[in-house]
Amino acid sequence: MSLRRRIMAAAALAVAGVAVMLAVAGYLSTRSELTRQIRQELRQRSLQFINSASGGHSSRNTSGASDRAWPGGGPSACTSPGRSAGGSSGSSPASRALVAENPYFVSVCRGGRLVTAAGETPMLPVPAGVREIARVGRGSLYFPAAVHGVDVEVYAFADPVDAKANELALSLAPVNSALHALLMTYLWLIGVGVVVAGLAGLLISRSALAPIRRFSADTERVTRSPDRRRRLEESGAEELRRLASSFNHTLDALERSLESQRHLIADASHELRTPMAALRSNIQIFLDADRLPAEDRRELQHAILAELDELATLVSDVLQLARGSMPTDRVEAVELHEVVYEAVDRAHRRAPALELDLDVEPTVVVGSPELVGRAVSNLIDNARTWSGDGETIEITLRDGLLTVRDHGPGFAEDDLGRVFDRFYRSDHARRLPGSGLGLAIVRQAAEAHGGFATAVNAPDGGAILRVSFGPPVPTAPDVAPVGRA
């Protein structure tokens, strides 16, 4: 479902819900008020009977006018013999008309005998509460009833003179008719309100979504535009300005990523030309190796193998950088001190004359073992490259920070800000083997794990490189720092 239809449906449902609640509240309050008025009228009628009964008590045997004024026989209904209800009950038109009269009256004697006008069959129910009023001679209650298809409201009250209860009923037909008309009115209002709310929601959604449609059209034009520097205009409502700003930042990040990849490809192709050209030249010479002395042939073979190794290393470094700054899918707890020991062992095998001074404490970081291992190896290899025989490389691992210091010539001041750039090599490094990607891989691996990489010159000579692979994980056992050479 589209957003426009959702807004329209939400508006319609909201109006329908409010209308239904208002209709229910109005219907119930109206019914309560009409019922209250019916009960008030019943109460007034009962007071008339009570006043009539009190006034006629002293002359009950001398005049029957008071008795004949009420359908139930008046105050002396239960004391006058031969006046109990008779006939057979039924749902004849005459009985319906009798119930519909205002009011309809029935007397309930203490013994349970019912008395109506002229011996008619009583058509009002006599619940237990009414019989209790007749028995004790006090109390009153209201209750609804349906007699022969006619809804009535009944008021039962105690006779102040005789020990009996009286039931006084009024038809609810006018109330039901008014409530039915009110209910139909509410239904029409709810239906019309829902339709109007739906149309209003449609108009509001069109107006509200117009800026979003324009924004979508602008983004499509920007993404299709050959001018990659084109950006969205950050104007309009605050939400749209923030959305445009976020989109522009995303385009900037995408552009930087693409630019970085293009530079990487261009630099890699440039760096690959030299070893490939040298390899091609040596291979061509090797094809005519039969004319060369044996010593020259061996040197040529060693040169081809060295160039192949250099080419393979360069390709591996380029692939490592092309993966970006995100760690691989394999993320686990890495014992950084063990990674350092393995890298030191490899450095010993490659340069046995070097002295390596270790001050390493047990450290665990969370990350990619491959990236961390490659970065540590590159750090130590960089120090080994710039260290002469007999010189010492100091390796320290404390609080998750790996520090590698050599005693070589250090970095030129102009190179300190670029030592971690891809393919960057100082003037002194161009004569040495390598591609200039080792320290770039170190920084990428550190940033991928939420850490950093820095390079400074030592005051007494040499370079100091510090690398963090994110906050270390606390280790359970306390292991003493290990130092070895």
C-alpha cells in the first residue's frame, strides 16, 4: 500500500473511531436521559396514588371514588373481596393496547394475589423484589420489562396504607422510537464523516507528499547526471533539509570511495609496470640463456624469482587494500601477544643478525586474525628494512598499544604526514625493495578495528610507530610480561 493510501486510510479510521465513540456516548447519554424522564414521570404518578391513598383512608368504607380512579383498584384493592384478576392471559390486540396505556397499574397483595382493573389478566411480571416489597410494606425499585411485544419501564413501590406493593408501568415506545431515529442519524453521520475524512486525507496526503515527490525527482536527476559533483539543494522544511544533507553526505562518501578505488587502480597499474617490464626483459634474456655463462644464468634465474616474488607481494597488497577498511567476516578474539611472537620469529629467520627486544604483556583484541597478523608483520618488516645488522628493534605491547621502534635513519619531516599513504615511498626508500603499501595496510587494519596508527621520530634517532587495534578485552589469568631477544 502506498504512503498516500495509508494516510487516507489513517484519516478515515481516525474519524470513524472518534465518530463511533461520540455516537456511542451520545446514544447512551440520550437513552439514559429519556429513561430518567420516564422514571421521573412514574415517580410523579406514584406520588399521586400515595396522596390519594392517604387522603381516602379515613373514609374508605363511605366512598369508592378513590378506588375507581385507579386501574388496579385503588387503595383498598387487596381488602375488597372479589376484585382479583381473572380471565386468561394472551397477546390479543386488546391486551397490547392495555399495556400501552399510560400508565398501566397492577397491585400485588402480601399473599401474592394480583389485582388489576375490572378483573383483567395482569400483564406485568412480578419479580421477587416486588413480592418482597409487598411482604415488608416498604421499598421501591425500577425494572424494564417486555410484555406481549411492548417494552415498558416498571416502577414498584409500597402502599403506605395497605400491606401491598403497586406496579406502575409506562410504555417505552416513544423512547425506543427516538433512540432508533437517533441511531440512524449517527450511522449516517459516521458514514458521511468517513467518506469526507478519506477525501480530506487524500488531499492532505497529496499536499504533504508533494515535497517528497519533488525530492525523489531531484535525487533521480542527480544520480543520472554525468556531473558527479552535482548535489541536492538543502532547502524547504527542516526534515527535507536534513534528508537532503544526509543524501549529499552519502554522495560525498561514495565519491570519495570511488575516487580512492580509481587512485588505487591507477597507482597499482603504475607500480606493476616496473616489475612486469623487468620480468619480461629477464625472461627474454633467459630464452637465450644458452649463450650466457653458467654464473650469469644462475644470477638471471635468481633475479626472475625475486621479481616474481615482488610481483606476487605487490598483487597481494593491492588486493588487501581493495577490500576496504571493513574487517572480514571472520571476527574473533585475537591474542595479540601471540601474533607479535609469531611475527618476531619470522623476522629472526629472515634477519638473524638483528636484535629484537620485547616487552609484551598478554593482550586480547576482537577482530580479524588475518588483518591483525598482516599489520603486525608489516610493522616489524618495516623496522627490519631500516635497521642494520647488530641494531636493536624495540617492540612493546602495553594496554593494547603496540609500539615498534627502530634505530635507523627515521623519517624525513616532510614524510611524516604521508608514511601511511598508499604507494608512497620517500626518496631514500625508492632504492629498496617494496611497493609502499605495507604501512598503508597497517593503518587500514587499525582503523577497521576501531584503532589508529601513528608515526614519529625518536629524539635520539630512529622511528617510532604505534598501532592500536581497538580496546583490549580483559584477560582472565594474570600472566607476567615476557621479554625476549
